[in-house]
Amino acid sequence: MRERDVLEEFRPLFRPRSVAVVGATNNPFKLGYHALAAVRSAGFEGEVYPVHPREEEVQGLKAYPSVEALPEGVELYIFAVPGPAAVEEAGKAARRGARAGVIFAGGFREMGAEGERLQRELARRADEAGMKVVGPNCIGVLNPSGKLNATFAFPLSWFPPGDVAVVSQSGGMGNVILNHMLDERVGLSKFVSLGNRANLDFHHVLEYLAEDPETAVICLFVEGLDHGREFLEKASLAASRKPVLVYSRGYSGKASRAALSHTGASASSEEIYRGAFRQAGVLAVDSAEELVCAAKALSLGAVPRGEGLFLCTHTAGPAIALAEICERGGLRFPDLRAELASAMEEFLPPGAAPGNPLDAFAFAWTDPSIYLRAVDLALSQEDVHAAVAVFASGAASGIRFPFREYARLGKEHGKPVYLCVLTPFLTPGELDQAREEGIPTYNTPEKAGKALVRAAEYHRLSRDRASR
Amino acid sequence: MRERDVLEEFRPLFRPRSVAVVGATNNPFKLGYHALAAVRSAGFEGEVYPVHPREEEVQGLKAYPSVEALPEGVELYIFAVPGPAAVEEAGKAARRGARAGVIFAGGFREMGAEGERLQRELARRADEAGMKVVGPNCIGVLNPSGKLNATFAFPLSWFPPGDVAVVSQSGGMGNVILNHMLDERVGLSKFVSLGNRANLDFHHVLEYLAEDPETAVICLFVEGLDHGREFLEKASLAASRKPVLVYSRGYSGKASRAALSHTGASASSEEIYRGAFRQAGVLAVDSAEELVCAAKALSLGAVPRGEGLFLCTHTAGPAIALAEICERGGLRFPDLRAELASAMEEFLPPGAAPGNPLDAFAFAWTDPSIYLRAVDLALSQEDVHAAVAVFASGAASGIRFPFREYARLGKEHGKPVYLCVLTPFLTPGELDQAREEGIPTYNTPEKAGKALVRAAEYHRLSRDRASR
């Protein structure tokens, strides 16, 4: 049945053989300077063509006076010029065989009738030529593994590659999500800031990401949907293959999409959206941080195959906070079978009672092997589907959580093990170590708890789908 | 009426003239090594006395073989020895005139009847001598301005001084709160990890902090209260002078205090606690992050004197998220008066409509003076009580938010101005700049929104108190 090759359709956008930057300049106070600097700093390996009406050389590269002067068949065009000019240039690029374009400029649908007309004209030209246009009114596209930075922010050239994709209607919220990913050390497969969605909308990108072998988890920020039915269809398809998470805002009052949204989205009610997301098998989350924390767990495949959780700690306060979030989110802490409890008793310090959650007091901080032994026992119980350890960073004390051994335990039991290491973002060495071992690790109990709840919810969604 | 000098009563704990570390050692695998290293790395300026039965010199200091061998009148004793020994040594210290002590060890009330007896014995000895004991089963005390680090974590010696106090029942959650403060660049006045509260409980420390001139905001983490009436009385007193915030967890199921808490607190219902906090004029928050973000705003005195907020952005997505949190939290976005709207129209870019929230599109990113002019107009309207600007970090683009001028506007109007700069924690230069200007600044819309909601709630609490 499938005759279209959606990967090849999108290849010119995410992995083009050549890129033209229209508006590229030597003037660092212009957007076109930053757009070209972004492409080059990422180490893009294909041909790069700056287009500027007067400059002969831009940032050390031969410049071309116009789109018409470029060779035929440049695949991706980045338009760093104002709105009306971008529409003109996009038309020319389409005629010269452009396959994809990125338009940063505003001045379209978000600005009333005249902008709306301009945007329709842009879409018409792009559609006729089969050219995919990201934007207008967006911050562009990233593909770290393809060394493509089609934004105007060159620091994004160093964004770590990974398998989490981000599609954001809002450039600003896209930025917020990328920032959380940096903080959480989550690598990126593809980033698309959709903006006004002239001819490229959520459902198109979802169809691609469902197939993209580099993407294991898809994160969306949605302000409003123009094509609800198509979204549901493609989100549902994508969610049948990999986790799809959505953060959506702007339902009510002065914060509503109608009142404040420059991507021209239509307003709708929260209930309708929530229902649609559920129906599509998409996980809805409540903040950008939660989106990224859940994506981190899912990208590591840390999906508990049930609601039973074992918690082990040396410090009760954070464990209480974590456990409460988990219980409110539908997870349970099964009692340990009698023989496991007595086996646990053998190595627990005096005064510590076997249990779930388990508090092994400060003894487990100075001797973290207690965690390993307790988790090994607990995971052997059938209705315990995952473990989480809460540990205060041993920074400078010489005490270190046994990341590798803990990760191995999880693999041996075939059950995910999570870690909450209490450490500031400013001294994150331990977060790096844990990530290297493939353990979903968070530096606060709130983040760890929410990630666990969402991962378990993902399992339920998948199970429900399978039983339909 | 007041004859007690509570500041002087607590001085030996927070600003002692001399400190003894019982259990100090040259062995870096012992707690006593870290306890002494912590005292010294903080640059403590009084006398420091290591106590070790056999060593003659510990970490370059003359060591004393026993508490009895110390000079009379050492003010603060830090006990880095196991539980039963700590009780013995605390008794001796009390007899030699100790005024305050910190006991890290566990093995007390959290471990059943025998531990309970030991703790009562400790409290009896301390009470008799008028010695204040922090702990047992805690991570200690910090007073950055007094160069006191009475914990066993020497990195805390470099914690920035400030005017926010933290009192945590749980050492682990204390750690989480301190980590958030580091991330948010919030300075610390006093930190107390209460642990098992042998003879020092929330109400005692609250009475002190209410008077402490170095403390402007008090943050609490409560797992459970033994002395509800005393807590209410002292929290209420403190809250009449400065903001008191509380994060409390552990109400239900396996996460309950009864099931998992090594500080031996009794369980109670969430409703009872919430009601009590409200009655005392204490602000209850829902996470450690929210605790710190709200404290940051309150410590800068950024209290809106009403519910009216003006929001200005160049990027709609994050602004929508922020606005929605504010509206759900009871803030409003008043319409601007006609003459203000038309004055605003004069400098707004084409297509941008005067309004609240105001989206001035990317024009306001490249020319942030638009923020200043818009906020200046909006704050002149009576029912607008605060402003918040949402701005994408200009990192490396050369674009920079006008922190100083924005802060000055707030001062001129006598109304707080907040900032949400979308930047990762990993590249926080802009957060530092904004903090220097005294603007409450957050790097996500969720944090900014919650801080604004809590600051406005603080105003309502204060107003309600005044009208009683």
C-alpha cells in the first residue's frame, strides 16, 4: 500500500545535500548573519550558498547575488529576510527546484487579513512546487546527527545528538524545552519550530517522525490545532510505534490562544484537547519540565510493565515526596513477600525494618551496596515492576552511588531502575555518570516521581491499544 | 513584657565564639573528618577544638583527648560520633558549659523503643543544662554570614549568604532545597536541619528567625508536627513580621509519615495541616522548587499589592503558559485604558495590537526598549500592580534585555517587575545580571508564574491579617 517514501520526502529538510541562506550577510546585527553562522558552526558537510544582492563574499564564502544565480537543485533554502521578501524569494527558490525552506520572518497570519493573504500566497507557491516550508514566524530546524542547524542561534550547533524529537508550535516554548533537555542531558534527534504552519503542520512532521529511525520519543508543544482529524490520525499512528508526549497550553481567559498567540491558532477547550490526546494514545503532561523528564525515561526504554514500584532510600523526606507523587499518579508500593522480607532483614542495619518503601537510614549512604541487595531482592517479586533509589549526592565525601552495578541489576531482572540523586544542576557530574549507565536519573524527587508516573501511564496506554 | 533575648539565646548555635568537633579525625572515611573539614573550610573565625581519644593533631590543629580536657565554655559542640556515644559526650559537654550542640547520628526515636529512650535521655541532659541540640539524625546547621558550616559537607562552606532561612525536618529535603537555591541564585541566612528534634523544634527556631535581622524570608519543610499549638503560635508570630513559606509532604498511603519517616513524626491529614498553615498566615506551596522560587521573589520584596498583572512578550508560547498559571492562581490581566492603549500603539510594531497580555512579536526581541515603554505605560494604570516580561535569552546574538532600566521602571512606579528569561541553567549569565539588578528572574514560564501567584497570595494573607 505505502508507496510514498516519507523519509525521502523529508530528507531535504533534515539532511539536505546543499543549503542556501538568503539574506546571508557580514553584518552581525542582521538575522542573516546569524543564520549563516549557525549553518556553518554546526559543521554542515554539503554545499553552502550565501545569497546577498551586493556582497561578493560572506563569512569567507563566495556569495551569490540572487536565487536565480544559484545552481539548480539546492535542496534547502533558509530565508533570513522580511516577510514579503521571503514570499518572493521562496517563489524563486521553488522554481529553481528547492525541496524545503525555512522562513523565520513574522508578518503573516498572526497580523490580520493582509498577513493571512500573504501566507496563503506563500503556501500556494510552495505547494505547487512540492516544497516543504517550515514557518513562517518560527525559529527553524535542527538535526544534530546531520550537522544541520537551520536556526539563527549558533550555540544550538553544539546541541547533543540523541533520540528525542521536539516539535513546537511556539519558537519560545521550543527554546524552553531545549533548555530543559540541556539541563537533563537529553539528546535531540530532530527539532522543528512549526510557527504559522504555511504548508507544514503537526500531522506532516508526525508522519515523518513515526518512521524516522533516529527518533525514539516524540515531544510536542501544541497551542492549537487547525487540522484536528489529521493530527489524531498521524499522532495515533506515531504513538503506535513510539511514545508521543504533548504539552499543551492556552485554554482559558486572557491566556487563551485567541487572546495571545501569534501563530494564528484557533481556541478550543481543554477538555476537547485532552480527550483527543487520550484517544490518539498520546501522553499529555503539565509542564515543559515534565515533558522532558518523561521523554528522558522513555528514551531509555525505562517503562515499568505494571504499577508496582519498589523505593529504597537513606533519606526519608525526599522519598516521602517522591512516593506521594507516585501514589497520586496511580503507582503502588507492593508489600514484600515474607521470605524476601526476611532475606532483606539479614543485611539491613539495626533498626531498619524491611519494607516498601524501604528506609535503610544513613547506613545505606555510607554503604550503598545495601541499595543493590535490597533492589535485587525486591525486583525478584513478580508484582514489583520497577525500582527507584533516592540518594543524596556524595559530592566530595568520597561516597558514590554504584551506578554501573545498579544499572546491571535492572538489566538482569528485565525491569527499569530509576535514580533520584539529590544534587544541584550546577554540580552535575553524578547526573552525567548515571546517564552513561542508561539509568533515568533526576535531581529532585518531584521530577523523578513525575517521570515514573508518566512512564507507567505510557505502559497503560500501550496495553489499552493492544487490547483494542 | 519580653525579657528573653532570643537572639542571644541562639547566638551560640549560629554565631558561636568557639566550636568543638567531637570525633574529629584524620581519617577521610569517617564522618568526623568531614565535620571538621566543613568547619574549617568555611573560614570560621573563632577557636576550633578537635576532640579525639588518641590523635595529638587533627588536620593540623592541636587535638584534645576528651571533652573534659577542653577549656570551659566552648559554645558549640558538633558530635560526629555514633548515637549512644553522642548522648554520653553531650552530657559531658553540657557539664562543661556547652550552649549548643549538633548531633548527626541516627539510632534514636526513628528506631523504636530503645532509641526513643535514648533520645529522651539526651533531651533531659540538654534541657537541664540549657543546651540547644539540633538533631539527632540531621545534617546540621549553616550560617554563611557567620562563616559557620556545622554540617559534614564542606562544599556547603561556599554557599552564598543572603536573607532566606531554611528549616527542614528532613536533611535530604534540606539538601534538595539548598540545591534549588544554588540553581536560582538565592542566598542563605540560616539553615537548620531539625532531624528528630530532641529539644529544638520548629517553634523554637521560628521564634528566633522572626527576630533574626539577617532573615527576610523563612522556608520550612514539614513532615509532621509534634507541637501543633506551639507551631501555630510561633509561625503566626513570624508570619506577622516576614513571609513564612511551607512545603509539606507525607499525607497518604505508603508515602505517609507513619509508613516512612525516620524522624518519628506522627501522621495527620493534609486538610488539617493546610488549614493550620492558612490560619497561621503561612504560605503553603507544592514543591521544593516552588518554595525557592517564591522565596526568591519575596526576598526581593517583589509583592504585588493586588491581583492586576501586565505581561509583555515577544514570544507567545511561553507567555501563554505563564498567563494560564497566573489566571488559575487568581491573578488578572486588566484591560488597558483607552488613552494608554493609544499611547502604546504609537511605538508598537506594525500588526501588534495594544493589549494585556501584550505580544510585540520579534520586534521586541531585536528592540527590547519596546518592553520598557510598554511596561512604563501599563504600570501607570492603577489596577495594574506588577509587570512580567517574557524574553528569550539573547545568548550570542548580541541582544540583551535592559535589566537595569527595567528594574528602575519598577522602582519609579513602586510596583514589582518580574522577568522570565528563557535560558538553560547551564548558561546562566543573564540570570546573574538580572539578580544583580534585584529583579525576580526565572528561566521557565512555569517558575515565573508560580512565583507571581505566591507573591500575590502573600499580599492577600497580609491584608487579611491586617483586617482582623
